[in-house]
Amino acid sequence: MELSTPDNESLGMLLRKLRLERSLDISDVAEETRIPPATIRAMEADDYSSLPALAFARGFYAIYSELLNLDQEEIVERFLSDYQQADFKGKADDASTNLQGKQIGSMAERPTHFLRTALGITVLAIILIGAGICWYAGYNPANHISQWLKNFQEPQIEIIEQTKSNPDSQ
């Protein structure tokens, strides 16, 4: 359908007028197009600051224009033209671009907590398997460690006893 609108009629006013001519409610449009009702209201009010990111907004205008049997390319071009002339463009777009860049960058990074968790679970599994084997075999590693420590400390005790009993040997 060719757009023949008066010069003073905005894109949002056109969309609203055509929606009402077809006796469609905002909820009907939202259900049919899966565009959130708040976004439809913002589109019809030409409230570009309330629209989602530019890529989504372009798609929403294309979908909405298809529902109203309008030329999608013409509607999207008109939206982009109006969007570029909007006052908020410079400030809001820079902030959202920086925020989106950080989000995308953080999504691309490999999470380090996964590796730590996997390592922790592996160590815990090894300890539990070792404890299970010791329990099954009736082996008490504490006795083994205790005996090893006694053997390790005994030579030192003997050296100390030898120096006490024979002070002239030094």
C-alpha cells in the first residue's frame, strides 16, 4: 500500500490511524505481531526514547507495517529518517552502545568459575574415592601417617640424647 499522508502526520499517527481503521486494539496487534504493548504505544506516539535497540525497533516497524498492509521498506526508511532527527539520539545511543558492547564482550569471555568448579569437584571426587577404598580395605591412613612421623622424629631424639649423655664428643 502506498503511503499518502499529509505532511504534518507523523509515522506514529499514521500507524495508529490505520490500526483504528481496521478496528484493531493494541492487545490484538501485540498478540498478532508479538510486539510488546508498551512498544506499540511508543511507536504510535513517536516516542523513540522508549523503543528498544535500533535493530529491534526496525524489525518491529517492519512487522507492524506488514500487519497493516503497508510497504515495509518505506515504513522502515521513514522510521530511520525520523529516528536520526530525534533529539535524544546522540546521548542515548552512545550510552546504549557502550552498555551493549560490554554485555556482548562479557558474554564472549570464557567463564573462569566453571574451570574452578570442575577442578574442585574433581579433587573432591578423588578424595571420596580414596576414602571409600581405605574404608573398604580396612586401611587407616592416620595410623600410617602416625607411624611415619614417629620414625621421622626418632632419629632426632636419639641425636639429642647422645649429645646430652656425651657432652665432650662435640
